[in-house]
Amino acid sequence: QVQLVESGGGLVQTGDSLRLSCAASGGTFRTYAMGWFRQVPGKERECVAAMSSSGASLYYADSVKGRFTISRDNAKNRAYLQMNSLKSEDTAVYYCAAVPSYRAVTRTRDYDYWGQGTQVTVSS
């Protein structure tokens, strides 16, 4: 079965940067569309970034566009989320997700595999 493990979260201050990493195993990573989602208590899980299996097609939520960058290294079975200029509103549990798809996927319900989540806390 496909396993996804996020790492790189932590406590930072407004304006700081973090790089989240998602390690994949148990599947054919190069065939998966990948996404990064975040969730806070009382709100639905939100797609912040997504990319096609090749990495050629990208999606960003308006709230993070220009600050976050999604990338992947298919040779290493890794996906990344570079987060710059962090704001307190970015505080959430961040999840990576995967689904066999050539195209980028942005809907939570369309993803098959999920990581355990990593906490990102941005203090003022």
C-alpha cells in the first residue's frame, strides 16, 4: 500500500520560511498527481498547492500564490512545499496527498492516499 510521510513542520515567526517534505513509498510515485492540503479545527481541508505527475502543471490557492512553491523529485519519490513569507493565517496541519493521475488534482475527495500531517505554527 502507498505510504506518505510528511516532515519539516514547526514553530516559526511571521515572515519566516519552512520547507515541508513528503516521502512516498509502496507505489509508483512518478505516476501520481501530488497535492498539499491544510486544515484547522472547524474548517474543511483546503488544497493549497497541487501538481501533475510530471510536475509540468501547477495549482496554487489564491491565499498562498506567490509565497508557496510545490515541487517534486520523482527520482527520490519526494514532494515538497516551500513556504515563504509565512503569516499567522498559515497556521494549520499540513498534509500531502497522492492519486494516480496525469493531471493536477485539487479536490480532497479525489485523492486516494494521505500522509499523517505535520503541524505548522506561525506566531506573530
